[in-house]
Amino acid sequence: MWLRRQLLAASVFLLPVSAWTAPIPASEYVFVRDLDRWVGVLRGEWVLVGKLDADGNFKEHYQYRFGSGTSLIPMHAVINVHPIKRRPVYELRSFRLIKGVMMPGGRFVPDPGDSVLTFEEYKSKYTPASVPIWNLPGYFKKVEKPMDTKDGKE
């Protein structure tokens, strides 16, 4: 019993220094382009179904009346519906972001005189709390990267 306690105490105090200075994971988000994703865009009483190209432009393949059956149409998510109230969003145009609001009916209204943000600037500062890009041709994926604990650098 005495030997077991001594071994336990020794294992706690004699841990290698590398165990004390092990890298601490830091969260980072990377953009993953997804041009194969089916999306829907609400236009009046119609839902247009298609895909987004690399610039965020919508390419229509199907359409149906909102609320009707969709059994012959690929599974999709309607990307411009925000019921009840206006929601701040960005719209992607040629890798430049235009800030505006998405109206309850699915119509984007740009903010007058607001500055344009590049996609690279947005991507470098992205967090889940960021204002979303409603026509983003992909998604942001969380990756863990080690951070050096000695000087706080990667």
C-alpha cells in the first residue's frame, strides 16, 4: 500500500515538462466551397430550386409553388426566408460582400452608402456570430489547430 502511494505521488510530480506545456487547441474556421448543394430561393409565391456558382449566383433548375408537393425535386434548403422580421445579411457579388437586410418575403435590400467588404476580409475574421452571407456557395468548417503555450503563437 505504501509503495502504491509513493508511485502515485511520484507520477504526479515527475510528469515530463512536455505534458505541462502541451499545445492548447485554438478554434479556427475555414471556408469549404460546396457547389453541389441544392438550394431554394423564394420569389413571390414560387420557390426556385438550383445551385449556387462560385460567385454566389443562383442557377435555377426547378421551380414549384410555395407549399406544394416537392417529391420530384431534389432535397434543398430555402436560403432566403426569414419570417417575421428583417435580418442583417451580406450578399456575395464577385467575392465582394454587400451589407443589407433580408426582408421577410425573401428580398435582399442593400444598405445605402455602406462600404464593401472583400470575402477575404470576412473569411479571416469569421465566427459563428458573424453576420451571415445569404448566398454563400459553401460553408465554414471549424478546425482545431494547436497553439504553442509558451508565447501564444501558432
